[in-house]
Amino acid sequence: MKDVSACDCSRLHSVGAFHGWDDFNQFVQLLKSSPEFKEVPVLKPYSNVGLTESWYQCLRCEQLWRLVSPDPPFAGVWEPVS
């Protein structure tokens, strides 16, 4: 893996929960239109309760990111995969 600290992929959206559906939907649009990310298979799900989850890889630093859709009261999540 390349040096993640030298990459700005962590600034695409704050790590953690979304602030409502508008925030989530806007972020998904941004992510899907970004040439710096590609969707990759989910290898280890965040939860086994049926949440919708996608993984994306930064093409610059190769960091994997987890995107989990909101399912109220759960606000969804965007975080690096460790």
C-alpha cells in the first residue's frame, strides 16, 4: 500500500456518520463521479444485519473505504477499512 498520509482521499468526506439522507445521497454522487475511486468487492461486512454496504479503493494510495447506507436510526458510515 502506498503512503496514505500523502493522499487527500480522507478529505472527500468526514469519517463517520452522515447527517441525513441529503448528505448521504450527495456524497454517493460525488464518490461515483470521482475518477480517483473504484468500487471493489466487500470482503468483510461492517455488520451481518443486512445493511447495504459498498467498498471503494482510492486509486492514488490504494486505501480501502467502507460506505454503509443509512438505515434509521443508524446514520450510515464512511470509514477506512482496517
